[in-house]
Amino acid sequence: MIPIFNICKYVACLLFVLLLAACATYYQKNESLMQAVYANDFAGAGKLLSDDAKWEKQKRNQLLFYLNKGTVLFMDSQYEASNVYFRKADYLVEDFNKNVGDFAVTILVNAKYTNYGGENFEQILIHYYTTLNYLAQNRTEEALVEGKRMLAKMQRITDAYKSENKYKRDAFAHNLVGMIYDIRGEYNDAFIAYRNAYQIYEEEYTKNFDMKVPLQLKKDLIRTANKVGFYEEQAAYEKQFNLKAEPIQDASAEVLFFWNNGLGPVKEQNAFNILISPAGNGSVNLVNPELGISMNWPVSDKNERQDMLDMNFIRLALPKYVSRVPVFNRAHLEINQVRYPLQMAENVNAIAYKSLQDRMGKELAIGLGRVIAKQLAVHQLKKNKDQQGFAAAAMIYGAVSEQADTRNWQLLPYAIHYARVKVNPGKQQIKFTANSSGSEKREQLFNLDLRPNQTKVVITQTLDFSGYQ
């Protein structure tokens, strides 16, 4: 017979090994891919994704494979190939929203073992990339379809929330749709989209994401109002913004420039103890003062209540975001020695935090129910000397399975900036310069040949970040 000391030692070693594997975040498990992206080695990153068959075959992470593959191809300016993977990602999201089986796994085991369906803002930004991919190919009809689908998906997400969520309307989505209508010369629809965007920036983005209304959006509102003869609205906006309509140059060309700055946040695990104390009416209190958690938890069975009090505390793991602070915080374009600043249109980093906060109440309730059930089972087995082996197995299962879901789309930008610039038709050179708070800067030249009345969409990205926060 194997001595009980050796059994405990083996169990402890197994538990330690399993915990090490389970505790690695999704970010840590994909370090080679991220290092290739950080080095702007998009060909190498694409090869890593293509060569490793497990990426696509692993069903629960299949969406992340498509998102990563689509983004890497986008960064490498392979716009049509990029959209192949973003379309696959969109199909998976639609399937995920119809699947109720994953919810059962979340309640009984853990969310990290379910098929990843994407955060709400990630589902929306799929269409940002597909839209830009089409615009880069001058396919405005397809771009408009994607922009409208972006708005429709946002509406479905908002309708699904019962509580007052912070991220319920996307100003940038409306702004982007307005830009597409604008390119197509459909100025009435462009004005309506710009007006919707302005209202959301003003009413929600300023308060929730500390974002100002982009100056370019104000100019576009005034210009499109003038284009369609909404002179009263034009005058009202001119007075409100203290701006005047810019002269319309019918034969001029235009550059619509997008800058994806930095990289969005990554998820880590936030594990903490919740104290259990007695409460009236046969219930218990679950408390963590540091996190501001204080909940009354009803318990129907008095023996179960006593077991919970005997445990003293439970340990819960939930996801949290950690920001990658971008090196560059401002940028401008220079054309014929005139500078045009780029303006922030979407703070993806801030939206990520708010989106996680929106669902944290539900996440907390599900997590507490799951952890209490697991730890009660271990506690009750420990009380029976004949069940020590089962107790050890249950303890290992509980520790390994109770890890936060740290998966997320890690190639999204920290923020999206843009500029609209009128230029003369013909050959033009545009100089892009990104600046940091210190002396660092990044420059890039774009040589364009523009036709009269053409709007050329140009896209660039800086991936540099200075650390984690």
C-alpha cells in the first residue's frame, strides 16, 4: 500500500503542474505571435498562424484565430485576403449568439472552456476592418453594407442588455457610415449619419470615455448640411461650434486618412478572496471590502449554510484588462508644408474597460454560484475520512477549472484617429508623423496620384507601446 504521505505528495505535485499550465494567460500562450507582430514581421506572424494547424482546429479558440489572421493580413495591406478571415469570424459570431450550450459550461465549469464569442466591442470592430478593407480597394458599395451591419449588430447588442450599460451606442460606427456616404456623394444620408455620431459623442463618449467630439466631424456636419440645402441646420451648427463652412472646391481631390495607434489591452486574471459571514434569514454575507463586494447569498439548507460558514472564505477568479500604453499620443499629416492634425475617433482601450464593466455583475453572480458549488463539494468530502481521495481529486479539479477567461482580440488598436484633407488632383506626397510625449517620433511617406473629385482612403498603424498599466 502506498503511504498516505506519498499520495499527498503526488497529488500536490500534480496540482502544481496543472495550475502552472492553467494559470498561463492567453497572451502568454501566444507570445511568439505577439513578438512577430511587435517587430512588424507580418509575414512571419502570418506564417505562424498558417503553419500551426491547431489554431483553426481548436474550436473554442477558432474565432480568435480568424480575428488574428484577418488583422495580420490587414496590417500587411492584403485587404482582400484579410476580409476572407473576417467574414469567417463574423459567421462564427452569429453562430455563437445562437448557441445556448456554452452558457451551461460557463455555469458548471468555467467560461474559458467555452467557444469564444468575442466581447461586444470586438464583434463591432470586425466590421471596422472589413469596411476599411473595402474602402482601401475603392469598393464603396461593399463598404457601405459592412458599415450598416456594424450599426445593426450594435443595436442587437444593446437590445440584449437589460441593465443600463455604458457601451450601448457606437459614435464611431455612425461616423464611419457617414464617411462612406460622403465618398459616394450621398450627402443627405451622410448628414444624418454625422448628426447621429455627433449626438452619441456629445451624450455618451464625453462622459463615459473622456472623449471630445472630433473637430473634423463638426466640419463635416456643417459641410454636408450646406451640400443638401439644410441652411438652418448649417447656421445652427456654425453658431454652436463657432465655425464657418469651408469653401467647396468641386474639382478638388480628398484624402481620408486612418491611423490605428498602438495596441488594445490584454486580459489577465484577477483572483481574490471573498469572506463568508453569517446573516439573517438563513443566509450568508459574501464580502470583499477592497473590491466593494457585499452580497447577501440565500441558502435554503441549514447544514449547507454551516458548511459555508466553516469554509470562512471562497476564492474567485475573474478577468481584468491591462493596458498597453502607446508610445505615440499625437500625429499629423503634412502636405505642401501645411500640417493637419489627426483626431481621435474611437478610444478602443476605454471601450474595452467599460464593456467588461457592463457585464461584470452577471460575471460575478455566475462565478460565485459556480465556485460555491465546487468548494462546498470539496468541504463536504473532507469531512468524511472515507472520501479523502475523492476530496483530493475534487480539490484539483476545482483549482484547475476555476481560472479566469483571459482570451481577447489582442491585435486591436489602442485608439483610432483620422483626418480628412482636401488636396489638388495629380501627384501628391503626404508625410505622416507620429509623436510621443518625449522625443520619439515615427515618420512615413505616402505618394499618391489623385483624380479630380476622388477620395483616397489611406491607412497606417503604429504598434509601439511603452509598458503595461
